Amino acid sequence: MSDDISMNTLPILFNTAADKPIFFYDEEIITHKRFIHDVITVAAKLEQHQYAINLCADRYLFALGFVAGILQQQINLLPASQANLEINALEQDYPDSYRIDDNFIKKALNNKTTQDRIFPEAINAKQTVAILFTSGSSGKPKANPKNWDMLVDSAQRVARQLNLNSPAQHIMVATVPSQHMYGFETTIIFPLVTGVCIHNSKPFFPEDIRHTLDVINKPVILITTPIHLRACTQTNIDWPVIDFVVSATAPLSKNLAQSSETQLDTALQEIYGCSETGVIATRYTTKSSEWQLLSGYLLTEKVTGTCLVTPLTKDEILLPDQIEITDEKHFRLLGRQSDIIKIAGKRGSLNDLKIKLCALEGVDDAIFFMPQENPDEKARLTAFVVADDLSAKEINSFLSQQVDAAFLPRPLIKVKKLPYNETGKLPRKNLLNLYKQLRSHLKNSA
């Protein structure tokens, strides 16, 4: 396919070999022929609505619901969280919607009927096939519609940059959910578009990850996050052969990247993107701090921030992060726009504070945030710190030598773990909930 997609129609499956593996499901290899058969079966059982809220945890069942929805001209809604409160809110925003989950898809597969439908060779390239939502880290989740050509184009560019399926077909195991943009692109779009094969599981703990890799019994790509890599490096597991690891959702420190490569005996690459754009860049973290844009992508500096231009977007897309462009192909990531704070007339970066604190030996993890929704000049920072062998006094003493007094957290609270969501992010609401739970401790610390 050419570097710029300009067709009016595009295939759903880009490899038509009937016996080509596309998924592992229930310890069984699913070929393209079986996948197409199952998609048609599920499509006949879908309800007649404009939107389907795809809550499937199993990747294979998720993919069946997604592609069956495409056949029925339905748009998959992919919520950032599966909390009932958020799903109910989504149903209010999209009244012509219904829920599909693992049980729904399994029931459809078990209730087979005579198939009289032909799987289409191609669909309208501009068909909106999904709406993804931001994680809500800084407020209400934002809707991001995705047309099929956008997803195809991005996946193919990433595949070329990561050398997927070279020299042979890659198999992927992922620790992230399919509803998140990162998981959606790598574990749902990649097998359809780039020809990789995906394991249907979502292992969480290091031993679960090792077991899944071991069952496959051949080199694979591990799709994961910093929080999972941190856990993996703190174990003494004998890891199976891994082609390479891909990490996303938050930038890795060079130390964690190096320890991950050493512990897992593999190479590690990061991908950078957001719900608004999908993947836009990659980097070998242990070799460079700079990110390399996907081919054909361009960054431009505006008064409002850094914008992205792609071959398929008519308008420039404002990125949510602060970026330093080093040349037309590379950039450095400086942090979120919302990461910048002002206290006592001084400007600082929450991410920079975290980096400085995590440089202290014994600090396993940390986060700075402002509990107030509308902080003023008298606002104070709060820090949650994971450090079993250090006291709060020792941590504050170190930090006071690294940052201006205005940015010292008041209070600094030690916790057993940070309230990450299942994609390895720290939504503001999670931090506020923890803050409220520890309010009595905060009063005693004041």
C-alpha cells in the first residue's frame, strides 16, 4: 500500500490467507477463516442500535464485537472505565446504544444459524467505527471518533517503524485493556491490519505474564506499561524469550528502561500518542531521549501549543503535551500542558518534581498533585510516595535540597501503592478519592 492512503474503500482484513493465525482463544489458534465465520455469526445477533458499548474483557470476543459492529454500521463506544457510574453516563450521552460483553458474544457464538452473509472485501474508508474516550486524568473524558482509514493508516506506519512481522509473524501478549487507545490499536487494529497474531488474555501480575508467554512457547512481543515493567523488574522470574517489549501510557525513565531490558533480557521500545491522535512516535528509550515521528507526520509550533499534521487529517490536532521539536523527524516530550503549576509567583512542573523525587534511592513511586480544583497563590502541593524503607522526614530532607521551597509538598504522605487504573494511569479522581480517604491523616500532619 502507498505511504498515503487515499482510497474510497479499504479492507477490514488485510491478509486473506484462510489458514493464517490471527488470535489465540481458549488455547486454540484462530485462523482468518474461523475469525470471519465467527464475525458473521455475531453480526447476525447484534441488536439494532447506532452504538454498541463494547465491554468485552477477552480480546478475541472484543474483536468479534468490534468487527461485527462494522458490518452492521454500528459504532463501538469504548469507555475509559467500566465503572457503572461512567457506563450509565455514557448511555445518557448516547441514548441509541446497548451493551455488549463477553457473555453476549459467547451466547451469540453458541446460538449459530445458517450463514447467508458474505464478509465484505472492503468498507467505506471514512466509516466511523469507534469512539474512544480520554482517561479523564484531568477532568471529564473527551470523545474521540475514529474513522477506519485513520486507524489503518496509523497501524501500518507503526508496523513499518517497529518492523512488525520481520522476519516472521509476531505474536503479541498485552497487559492493557482493549478499550484504551493503546490497547485498541495494538491488540485489535494490528491483527486486522498488520497481520500480527494476538493472545486473547490480559495478564496482570508478573507470574501471570510469564506463564502466558511460556504457554505460547515461542518468541513474542510484550505490550505493556511502566507500572507492569516496574513490577516485573522487582521479581526473580526466569523469563521466556521475548522478541521485544513495547511500553506506553507514561514515559519510562532511562533507569527503568535499562533494568527492564536487563531483567527480561530483551530490547524495549516506547510508543507515544494520545486518544486524540493514536500512536504518533516511537523511541528506543535506552538509546535516546528523543522520539521519532511516524513517517509522513509533521509537528508545528503554535501559540496554543504543538500541533500534529498527518496525511489523513484536514485540520491540525493540538497535542495535550509540552513538546520540544528538535528537527522535522524528532522531538522531546516535556510533560502535559496541565502539568505546569504556579505557586507563590513561581512556575514549576509536576512531572519534573516527580522525576527529582524518584531519583532518591528507596523511592519506588511517587505523584504530585494539587487537591484544589482552582488553585490560587496560597495553594499547596500534595505528594503521595511509595517508599517502604524511608521516613517522610528523610524524603522531605532530600527534596528540600532539590526544589524551591514553594514546591515542597504539604503534606507528603507515604502510601503502600498509588491508585493506578487498569491502563497504568493516575486519573485525578483516583488521587482525590485517596486524598479524601486519608483526610484524617492529613489533619494530623498539618
